[in-house]
Amino acid sequence: MPLSKRPCSFYLHALSNHVYAACYGCQVQINAQSRLITPGRFNCQIQLKHYLSLDPNYQAFLLQNNFLSCTEQRRYQHRMRQWYSQPQITILLPVYRVSLSHLWECLQSVAQQLYPNWELCVVEDGSGSSEVKAALTAFQNRYPEQVKLQLKENNQGITVTSQQALEMATGDFIALLDHDDRLAPEALFEVVQVLNQQAEVDWIYADNA
């Protein structure tokens, strides 16, 4: 049965531990990796995954609250065009020993931000992993104008690494991101929306961003 019904007539179903989706009016198709891809002009893409939780309703909550339909994305983009200020947000990302799957999800969550004016400053803290270094280098090559990367030979700890990432920053505001966390697609949008509503704000704390 439907777990979620959102604007643009999205229906999400859980069946045999897989998530299926159908979108009527948006021409959405789904590929083998459970990635929704909208062809053409809508630019609507989302990764659907299952998460373990002691709360049996948690997965349904995520689908209800974290899935942005094509209609919602266009609404967000329309709002951004009306903002008087669109500051650059620099995201600091210290990286050490992390699984490639978690790291890749983290990086992809930055690339898929609805708010486009971001900068990512990454410092790899001498993890000794050629796979991690290769993944970071590949991501920087995909976004050379927005990603700054420093690869280190020796581990110096997260405090030093975070400071080194900060020294590379050129944005108007700083955001912090762990190498095994993901940002919701609208995370930076919500931050900049607050900055447009309250110009005097210097610090913003976001829970479950």
C-alpha cells in the first residue's frame, strides 16, 4: 500500500525490502540502483534506501518527509530566484578512515543540494587509503570550480584537519559536515532562506539537516 503521497502524485511502495516509485505527470523512471531519474527538463533525482531503526515507523517517516517531488523542487527554485541575497556556503569536510560507500553518499549529498552556491573544502587526513584518495580526487575533478582538496601523508587529527579546511574557505558562511553523514537536498536552501529572512543572523544550528 502507499507509504507516501506527495505533490505531483508520487506513490512510494515498500515490497520485498525494495522501494518502488511511480510518478504521474512527471515522467519519472527508476533504474536498477533504486535511483529515480527524471528525463528532460525536470532535473528530479533522488536515492531511496532503507535504514535500520528501533522505531518501525522510521522508514515511513523518512519517505514522508525527505522525498522532494518534481513540483517541490521547482517551488524551491522559484523561491531562490526571489531572494535578495545568495551567499556562498563553504562546507568543511575532514576525511579520515571511512567506508567508500559512506563517503560517496556524503559527497553526493553535497552535489545534489538544491541551493547551488556552495563550496566544499576537503582535507584527507593521511588515512593511508588509496581508494579514499582516488574517490576524493575523482569528485574534485567532477566539480573543479567548487571543490578544494588537500591530501596529506600524515594523520594530524580532526582539529588540525578542520582548521586546514577552514583556511581554504572563501565563502560567506561556514558549514560543518562529517565524512559519514549526508545532507538533505534542501539543507543549504533552508539555511540561506533564514539568512534572507533575518539578515542579522551570524550562527544557525540545524538539527537533522
